[in-house]
Amino acid sequence: MQFAQRLQNVETSAIREIFKLLGRPGIISFAGGFPDASLFDATGIAQATRRAIEQHPAAALQYGPTEGYQPLREQIARHMQTEGAQVQPQDLIVTTGSQQALDLLGKIMLSPGDKVLVEGPTFLATIQCFRLYGAEVISVPIDEHGVQTDALERLIVEHQPRLVYLIPTFGNPSGALLPLERRRKVLELAAAHQVLVVEDNPYGELYFDAPPPPSLLALSTEVAGSRDYLAYCGSFSKTLSPGLRLGWLVAPAALLANAVMCKQFSDANSSMLAQVSTSEYWQTGRQTATLRQVQQTYARRATLMGECLRRELGNALAFTQPQGGMFIWARLTGANGTSTDAAAFVQRAIAQGVAVVPGTPFYASAPDTATFRMSYATVAEDRIIEGVSRLARALG
């Protein structure tokens, strides 16, 4: 059987391959990027779903508008307004997870041979998505504060990309938080070079102490012309439930119209039962307490993991303590004669009964082979202590 040529541009996710090894008894996994299912408000979601079916059966169980359930669009717009973004319901569509938003952007914006700039490292599925549409994906260097805007400017001038994809707030896998001045610089570059910047923000509400700086979308009012070259992807997956498969896309009107057209070809509309249930849930206000519990739990686990890493691995490992999100991005330093080969380290770690993800697949180009990703989100505190102890034994 002969398959489409576009499949030659992508490969199976390295994370999914590691998951195949996690069925071993006793293994501790820092590899996943999932939220903790024990923190889902299952009772509240169940009650909201029941109300959706009982009170709005025609809306919840029937086909719906491609743009999304109007009450939910209005709620999303109001929520974004509280975070400083000037968004109206007509400025957004509901998508089947934020991953569909990225896929729609790929369909609309990319032709074979086009260039895309992403952070190096960045969300693996985004690299795969854009490559599927024939794009050449190029990594922009980051540091502990996120994308280096001087390098971004240089690469925009050099490559004239069709779009720039960023996770400015607690990035995956880096955990980095882009400072306010760099956010403004990104918007200035978007306006000056008339290049679409895609802001992916699934982790922005998972802050531990102080809230992060305003989103690029919120700041766009301060940089003339930048809103015309800005798309925003939001998600319910990390704050409510990934099983609902709901996200949203905010974009300029012409881009959004094409997204609606392409979504019609894909799934007609995202699950109406999920949309109406989520709308009913939001009306209760329960999400505030649920989110606070998630923030507090992840903060404790992130702090503990950082303490354990510093104690157990010392200067053999370099990392920045996260201020939010779900990940610690680490680099083997080679101190005391230890190896800097993260791929080999990952295999030794699995042999010790703990799983992490090698960093190389998160780079579109020029990978740092000494890096790897850990998640504290789903791991109990006693397991974090034991897992890091096992990581220390895996140093070579």
C-alpha cells in the first residue's frame, strides 16, 4: 500500500514509545505530560453533564455550530477579558482540544517548503503537525527565560517564516516563563515583519505564587498592529479535564473564517455534549476551587522535586526551578566525570525503575543531546523522593 508523501516528514512520538515501557511493575514515571486525574472535579463535571442532558438535550445531543456552543464562547471571551485580553465571542472558535487549533493553523497557513520558527525545545506534537504539512521547522534558541528575542529577530529576517510558534508561559518542555519585556519585543517583531505569531497557552493558569505576565494577546493593545498578526490557542485540558477534548482558537477574522471552513471538513463541530457540560460547569463557579487545588498540589511537588534533584544529583544536573506549569527541563553537565548523553541516561534510568523523556525529540533542529524532561504533575511526593534517588543511581 502506498501512503501519502507527507507521512515521510513525521515519525512516532518518542514520548509514546517510552509509555510502552511503563507497564513494568514498580516503575516510577516522570515521563508523562498528563494532569493528575485525582484532581479532576469528577463530581462537579458529572453534575454539569447531567444538567446539560436534562435541561439542554437538543443542544447537548445534536449537531451544533462549527464555531462552537454560543454560551461557552461567551464564557471563554469573558474569562479572557478578566485576564486583560480584549476578546469577543465572535473572535474565537471552540476546537477539539488546542491540538486541533494547531492542526487548523497548519492547514490554513502552511504549504510544502514554507518555514516555521519554534522554540528549541518546544512541544513535540507541534513539530510533527507542521512537518506533516510540509513545513521546514527551525528551532530558535531559548534560555531559562524563554525564547531569545535577538535570535528570533535574526531568524525571522533570515528565513521569512510563515509563522512563529511560541509557548511563552511555562513552556513544554522547558517550563520557561517569558518576561514582560521579551513579550513586547515578540509583538513588535510580529508587527514589523508582518509574520503570524501563534501563542499556545495551555499552562498559563498553573502558576504557583505570583500570576505570570499578561499574555501576548492581552499585551497586543500596547503594540500597534500586532493583533493583526497574532493567534492564540487555549485549552481546558490542564485546568478541567483532557477527556473533554476542548480548546479554543482566537485569531484575526480572515484566518478564523478559514479555520471554520477547515474544521467543517474535519469534525463538523467539537463534541456538543462536552461543550454544553463545560458551560454548565463554569456557571457553578466550582472551577476556581478546583484550579487552586491543582496549583497548590503542583507547587508542592515541583518544590520537592527540585530539592531532591539538588540534593541527589548535585552539580551533575542543571535546571531552572519552575514557577508554574508541569515540567522541569534538565541538562546533564558532565560534572565529576558523569556522562552528558541523555539518551543513554534515560535507558539507565529505566533500568533503575524510573522514566524520563530524552530532550532531543523536542528540538526541530540543532538538538541539545544532554537534555531531558521530567514531570512532577502526576507523581505522589513519596514517589518523587524515591524516583529522584533512582535517577541519581542512573548517572554514568
